[in-house]
Amino acid sequence: MKNILITGGAGFIGSHVVRLFVNKYKDYNIVNLDNLTYAGNLANLRDIENSGNYTFIKGDITNGDFIQQLFTERNFDGVIHLAAESHVDRSISNPMEFIMTNIVGTVNLLNASLSSWKSNCEGKRFYHISTDEVYGSLGAEGKFIESTPYDPRSPYSASKASSDHLVRAYNHTFGLPVVISNCSNNYGPYQFPEKLIPLFIHNIRNMKPLPVYGKGENIRDWLYVEDHAQAIDLLFHKGTIGETYNIGGNNEWKNIDLIIKLCEIMDQKLNRQPGESAKLITYVKDRAGHDLRYAIDASKIKGELGWEPTVKFTEGFESTVEWYLNNENWLNAVTSGEYQNYYEKQYVSR
Ligand code: NAD
Ligand code: TYD
């Protein structure tokens, strides 16, 4: 049996990765370490929580002593590190949590991996999950490649860039066997409704305004979350040590076009008159430092490992909308309590 640590497994992408690994690798013990912040939710993993090869541990990656002790006790063979503060808007209102979790938390995991593996790194792997946002913002042309210079522009992307640099430094300086991937925007089930797509589904369902930042002209490259999980599986097992891989959907959408498409689907699903949901579109003050465009060139992972997205956007998008509409209880549970305070603070004054 291999012992694999997945951090942040109760979050959006992490829960899809945990589910894939628990179901696919019966000879792995999967330990999901998650502090269950507002974004972590064990309801995301109900279907696999009783699997014999799965253990959940509640814990904070910013606590270095705890992390060291966990690695001593568990003897991990591999780490897939997803735990992070992940929302740009929150990083603007509270950068320090991003510094602590994304930077200090990552270093704690690097230190613990190093001390646990120092006698023999053979077959071990520290896989760090990162974002395309570290590369900065594109103009109308071009795409990010793995050697694009880092130019992070929000506290979120700066904290992720810093963690990427540290992961690389531990490889170069100490020989820690690492792999890094930088992925574009994910969409799909179990995403916390502070991010664009689930937030707007929730608001349309409840006939609430859709707060479009600026003119809605920013562009994102959207990838279905299960395609990301497949890429993570591949890179964890077959990615070259010390290398970075870009992952993307080859699927760029201007925000306002995506929102109009979403409104059309919601009109159909909710039996509304065509155009009814789009009336909720409300242009609000732009996000500070809002990056204009992200786009990924994913030819390296395709060329080396044959990965490419399998889910067509039209299908993935519609099934995502259906999932949120069919899982009202999940949506209602995560948008009660603290969420209301967040929403007031984030949107009422815009
Ligand atoms: P998320 O916010 O949905 O989940 C993050 C998880 O980390 C939560 O379960 C949370 O409880 C946990 N966590 C936060 N702080 C912690 C701490 N101190 N100790 C232990 N656990 C902690 O995030 P996500 O969207 O699933 O993103 C996962 C990873 O993928 C992140 O590293 C993010 O930077 C990266 N990423 C996300 C996207 C995207 O579109 N969502 C795209 C590219 C890369
Ligand atoms: P988001 O889902 O927060 O992801 P990211 O900022 O990491 O790309 O936002 C996606 C895009 O949607 C981004 O350009 C900001 C925009 N946006 C809005 O216009 N209104 C909103 O309420 C939110 C949350 C995002």
C-alpha cells in the first residue's frame, strides 16, 4: 500500500481529485488533510467517505509542528498539495490569510516532506497544484507557456507564485522530487458560490442581481474540473520530476458572453421567458487590479503525456448548471450563515 497525502481535499478541485484516487487506486491509502475553512465541505465527499482506503484528517497546514508530526506518523509516499486560499476578491480584502496558507503552509509541507524523505527520495513525489494567474495578465494575443515570466498581480496570485518558487527552490537546493502544474479556471460541481459560475447560478435561481465587474470584457479559459483531476492523476504518476506543466481548456470566454450563455440555459431549465434571467445583469465597480485575460498553451502536457480536455464546454456547462439546480440542499447549506455576511461585505457597497 502507498500512503498518499492530498491537502485541500474537501474543497472544489480537491474533492474531485480525492474521489478519483479513492475509486481508482484501491492499493493507495488516501489521507485527505483539510482545515475545513469556509471553502472546505465534507458533504463534497459523502459518496466515498466510508471507503476503506480513505481517511480524513482535520488540520491546518500553517501549523508546522502538526505537519511534521503527521509526516512522522504516516510515512507518506507522495503529496498532492491543493490546500489554499483561492479567491482573488478575498485576497484583496484579507491578504494575510493567503500569505499564511499559500506560502507558509506550502513551506511547512515542503519541510516535512524533506525531513521524511531525506534518506531516500526514490519513488517519492511532491506535486504542487498552482494557477495560470501567476503569469499575470495577457493582452488580446498570445498564451501562457511554461517559461512565461511570472508577473502576479493580485495578493492571491502573488502568494501562489511565491509558493511555486519555493517548491522549485526545494527541488534545486535540496533535491526534493517535485512536479508543478498551473491550470486555468475550473468549473463544475462542488465549487463554492463565491466564484463566478456557481455564484451566478445561485443568484439567477433566486432572481438576485448578477454583479458583473467592470464591462464584463475580461477573458478566462474554462476547464471542466474532472478533466483537471485527470491531468493531476497523470502528472502525479508520469510527470517529469522538476518540471512544470500548464493545463488549460483551450476554451476562452469573455465574461459577459459566458454570463449571457448561462442566462439562456437558466431560462430554459427554469421555464422562464427568454431574456428574463439576463435582466438581472448589473454592471458593478471593477475588481481592483482585475487581470484582463488568461489563456493557456497546454501543448507540453499533450505532447509528453497525451492529455487534453475530454469534456466539451457546451456539455460540461449545461450539466454543471443541472448539478447546481438538482443539488439545492448543497447550495442552500453553503450559502447560509457566514456566507450572508461575506456577500453583504463584498457586494452591497459596490
Ligand atoms: P477551494 O477554495 O475550493 O478549496 C481549498 C481547500 O483548502 C478547502 O477545502 C479549504 O478548507 C482548504 N484549506 C484552506 N486553508 C487551509 C489550511 N490552512 N490548512 C488546510 N486546509 C486548508 O479551492 P479550489 O478551487 O479547489 O483550488 C484548489 C487548488 O487549485 C488551489 O491551490 C488553487 O490555487 C488551485 N487552482 C484553482 C483553480 C480554480 O479555478 N478553482 C484553477 C487553478 C488552480
Ligand atoms: P472568479 O470566478 O473569481 O475567478 P478568477 O478571478 O480567479 O478568474 O472570476 C472569474 C471572472 O469573473 C473574473 O474576470 C472576475 C469576474 N467576476 C465578476 O464579474 N463578478 C463576480 O461577482 C465574480 C465573483 C467574478
